[in-house]
Amino acid sequence: MMRVDFYIVNGEQEHDREIFACRLAEKAYKQGYRVVLRSIDEAQAYALDNLLWTFNSDSFVPHSCDKHDADSPIRVEHDLSTDTQYDVLINLNEKAAIELTSFSRIAEIVNQDPSRRTLARQRYTQYRENGLEVSSHHVNK
């Protein structure tokens, strides 16, 4: 069964969510998982691409923004297809990923921005209504 984890980070800035998403992608990659980072839009996808190179000066996180690059262990995109062969979805998008059943795990990243929290509550409800195991975790930066 697909598992959904909501990570609630401190701070109201989008950058707070993006940094945590990069840290989570790095952790999953080091554990041998294949990861998709799903952005809000193309601009955020390119911002995440750049951030993955710079967020941690002591690590290398191999990734690609090319959705046709099936060899990349981490793929960054905003227009996600359902035919992915990846294990973990890190979702920064405002839409729930209920239809993407090929993932074994979905990580929803939420910050303290009131509008983001409202959208996250709606996604949480959607996942629960679809019978998925959902949990939440408060994370310090």
C-alpha cells in the first residue's frame, strides 16, 4: 500500500519547502530509492534543479530535469506522468498525487504559509478518503 507522509517545516517561505525537499531527495537517493521531485511549475523545477547543486556543499545529488531521462536517480518535473518507474514522489505541487499509484511513497512538503497549509489539509483529506495510509511529521530546519 502506498504511504503518504506530510512533512511540516518551519518558515513561511517557499524556499523553506524547497530546501527540505532537496534534503529529503538526497536522503532517499542515499538509501537507494529513485525519486521524482514534483514542482508547482516549470520555474520552480528549474529553481530546484539549481538548488540540488548548491543546497549542500558536501554532497553530490545526481538529478535531471529531462522527463525522458529514465536513468537519472532523481528527476525534477512539474508535469508528472503516470508511467514513472520511480519509488518516491516528493510533492511540492498543489495537487494530490492519488492517481500515481506506481510510487510506494509520497512525501508532501508543507510550510507555515496559511494558504499552503489549507491546500495541504485538502490533499490530506483526499489521500485518507482514498484509503491511503497518511501520517504527518513536524520538522525543524
